[in-house]
Amino acid sequence: MTTQQQLVLASASPRRRELLTQIGFPFQIKAADIPEQRRPDERPIPFVLRLAREKAQAVASQVGPDSVVLGADTVVVCEGEVLGKPADAADAKRMLRLLAGRTHQVITGVCVLTEEQIESAAEVTMVQMLTISEEEIEAYVATSEPMDKAGAYAIQGRAAKWIPRIQGCYFNVVGLPLALTTAMLETVFRSG
């Protein structure tokens, strides 16, 4: 990163903020406000890549030309259904019932944008979830932890006890694949 380049995280997610801090890049935060609606027949990977790009572009239009903007979006895919954040408690319960006892995918699209270039990539992690009782689902949703999480659960929170194994990047499930993001940022900063 040159002294003129400023990294801007296009997200209000506290998890993404913590993860980006963990890998040591200094950054500012400017949340992107875009509709997160999936287009008809849009596949999950193109969907998260588009949203990550749109978030980065929305913020890039509001910051200086020397900014490097990082956008990301995460979804959960189970049994062919794409799950974003739950609309309400009933939706969170529905999502958890769907995920319980199954293996699902967590997909994060990452976009790094400058005036001169745009880098996009997606990370996919397989997550196995144990069977969860209706009582456990009710109690978990009552904590409100699932309400702002794709798939209605936080692997780094109380839901950890239901996840015996994953295949792929753990940090992707939290909300930002750190190795992929680091490689993308280093590429952009080297070329800038």
C-alpha cells in the first residue's frame, strides 16, 4: 500500500471489520447501501460476486480516487435454496430447520476496486450442521444472534456447538475469507 492509497471497507458488518483488522490492513469504513435482491435464475456465485462489486462501486463513487475499496457479500446455500439474512424470527427458525442435520455451502464474493482495476473472486466452504431440536432453535433465535447473519447462524457464536466440521476456510463462514482477501489486496497494492 502506498502512502496515498487508502483502504475502505464497504460494509457495516462488525465481523468483517474484526476480520480485516486481524490481518493488519489499516482501513476506513463506509457502508454501502444497495438492494441485496437476487435476480431470477441468478446462481449463488454470480449473485455474491455482483453484490460485492456493487457495494464496492457504490462506495468508490463517494471516496477519493486514491482509495482501494473492498466489498463482500455472503450467502448460505442448502438444498438449492439461497439464504441471506433472515427477515424476522420466523424466517430465522425456518432457515435453521432447513440447515439442521445437513451439509450446506457458505459462499462469499469479494471485490477489490480501484480507479484502474477491479478484482473479484469467490470462496466456498462446506459446513456440516448437526440435527437441532425445535427447542434449541427457539432458544437460539430468542438470543437474536441469528438475525443479521446469512443462514441465521454465527459459527463464531453459540451455533458453534452444532458444527462438528467444515471443509474450507473458517473465516469465510464468519464473513470474509482472509487468505483470499489478503492475496487480492496485496495484488492491487503491488500494482498501484
